[in-house]
Amino acid sequence: DAYKNDPERSMALTVNSEKPFNAEPPLSLLADTFLTPNSLFFVRNHLPVPVVDDKMLKTYQLEASVFDKQDTKPKHVKSLTLSDIKRLPKFEMDATMQCAGNRRKEMSQVKEVKGLSWNCGSISTAKWTGARLTDILKAMGFKDEDFNKKYIQFEGLDVDPTGTPYGSSIAMEKALDPNQCIMVAYEMNGLHTSKKLIIKFMILNYYNVLRTSAADHGFPLRLIIPGVVGARNVKWLKKIVLSDEESHSHWQRKDYKCFNPSVDFNTCDFDTAYAVQETPVQSVISEPSASSSVSADDGYVTVRGYAFSGGGRGIARVDLSLDGGETWLNAELDNNGQSPYKSWAWTLWEATVPIPKNKKKLDLVCKAVDSSHNVQPERIEGIWNLRGLLNNSWHRVSVKVEG
Ligand code: MTE
Ligand code: MO
């Protein structure tokens, strides 16, 4: 069993698949806090979690090189140890991770799609601490001409049965742009490898709990490309390659691509389709939940949720409807003080509104507008794609009114 060394997980997660492990927090808890506790952070693994023991940590090296198709072997091979990386200027950022498959379940209800049946919880937020990717590349000693490549590729420690690792790539211009805040994290909500806490928790005998809570999310190093779909944020980061080619990883080339709604598995051409990168504007109602009811006697109902957009675009507005989208009101936004063009984390929103008289049912709908005035599409049909990716249609929740 290749998964026998997988870490323990919180019982609170809703499991979509055991091997590989894929799970999401309950929607009712998700938007309770700006930062998602590590034990509740959604998990999306394609492969077994790699074993990283103390012995391995001592000799852990992040490797990097320049490599192209015509090359017989990698050029300018460099590496840094974990302590080298921890000595670089510390960079800290709150960022939301969202799987491109978030809300796939709703898309599959329109027409069958291939993929894990995620509800609205394959999204979570953490405070990441680490070093900027550009600082790492500079410290490795790459020269200007090495950066004249079109792409930068990333590989994880996790491998498939043929020994091929999980991988991704992004454009070099993006990787080198300091405004994109791309980083290699060694702490997640302060609990990744923070020595002080480890000592404190070792005394409390919680050391292993801590270890396992970060094991699923990339311990000891995890790439964070904020505002870009989860798939490019390589966990257990081991290797970087500067190249004129995109990553050869299955998940870069043969997956995480969208097609028009008429394209099926017989007609899709993965080679010419664009690889998904920045995530589109999204919002979800986390409370009340779909099967619940509200009491007319209370007079008011509080509706809450999250909103998020890719590329650092902040949330300008969340519109809420109680009548299926006929009329709208504005929700109150809490973006935790993020700047509108560098919003790497979600915005939580809330509205307390009078329950309309003589209604048996409320048809709640939310839609967000980002700082570029991108809006969510009303219907799924127009964005349906065979892999069920990037469902950001209006989110609808109907609740009964009692009394
Ligand atoms: N990195 C590696 N090495 N292996 C993986 O399977 N899954 C990706 C990404 N990085 C993955 C990976 C996908 S599709 C997503 S959505 C995010 O990690 C999920 O991150 P999380 O499990 O920390 O929530
Ligand atoms: Mo994902």
C-alpha cells in the first residue's frame, strides 16, 4: 500500500477520496475565520504523501537547474539547504488556496464531468512564511541569461508508480515579477517548522500532531503562487527548472485545462488548450446551509460566505439576492485590510436582512465583482467543461421559511 505512510487527518474533514487523500472542511465552518486552521485546511493530493523524516530533513536540498529539450543534461545545477533558505529575508503573506475543481459537484449536476466531486470547500486560507522565490534564485547564483527562458518548472517529492513527480510550470515573467509575491513557504499559520512552537508542543507531546498537520500541505517546503489555482502551488517542493518548455507533468499538459461546453473527451485537444493559471472571481454562501430553515418569527436572517478572485484582484462588491436574482442588495465585506490590487486572500462577507413577509422559501443567490469588475456568470451551462474546472457561477442556496 503506497499510502500506508500518509499522515493522520482531522475527523472534521469530509472525505472525497481516501487514496490519494482528498477532503474538504464543512462549509458551515469554512468562513468562520479569516485564516483556516491547518487541521481544517482542504487537502488535495494526487499521490501518496512523501515521507520526510528527521534524517532527510538534515540533508534536504532544494535543487535548481537550466534545462531544455536539446540538452543532454541539466546545466548550471544549484542547490540550497533548508537552513540556507531560512536565512534569506523572511517573507510573510496571507493567501487563499483554491482548487480549480472547487464547486465541481454543481457543474456535474448540469452534465456529467470527470473528477472529484468537490462541494464548495476546496478553498482555504493560511498565513504562509518563507522566502521569496526570486531571493532563492538569486542566492543560488543564477545569472541574467539563465532567466531568458520562457518558463519556470517545479517538481514535488511525491511520485507516481513510474517514479514521475507531481509538477507544474508558470511563465518566467510572472515568476520574476516581485509584485506577484511568489514564495517558498516553510511555515503554515506559524506551525510548519517553527522551532519555538515545536519545543513548546513537544513538551505538550503535540509534536507529531503538528508534524502531521503540515505533512499534507507540503512540509518542509511549499511553493505559493498566490491568486493562481492550487494545482500550480507545488507541495513538498524539491526541484526547480528554468526552461523554454512548460512542465512535462501530466497535470500541466494533460489536465487543468478548460474547453468549450461542446467539447468532449473524443474531440478535446490538450496540446493547444491554455493551461489554467489565475483563478476567476468566485463567491459562495456558507450560511445558512441548503437543507436548513429560517424562522419567520426571528424577522431577520444572516447570510454569510466567502469571495475571492485571482491575480491579486480584490473584491469590490458581493451582491446578495433573496428572490433568486430578481432584486439585489449589498453584503458587508471584510477583506482584513488587503489592498485592492494585492488581495492574495479571500474576503469574508455578511448581510443581515429582514425576511420578506408571506414567503415560504428564500432563494438566496450571491455573486461577487472583483477590482477589475469581472463578475460571476449566472449559469453553469456556458462555462461547463469536461473536467468540471473553474465553476464560478452564481451560488444558490434555497432555505425554507418556518412559522
Ligand atoms: N503538489 C504536489 N507535490 N502534489 C499534489 O498532488 N496538488 C495540487 C497542489 N500542489 C498537489 C500539489 C493541487 S491540485 C491543489 S488544489 C493544491 O496543491 C492543494 O493544496 P492543499 O492540499 O495544501 O490544500
Ligand atoms: Mo487542485
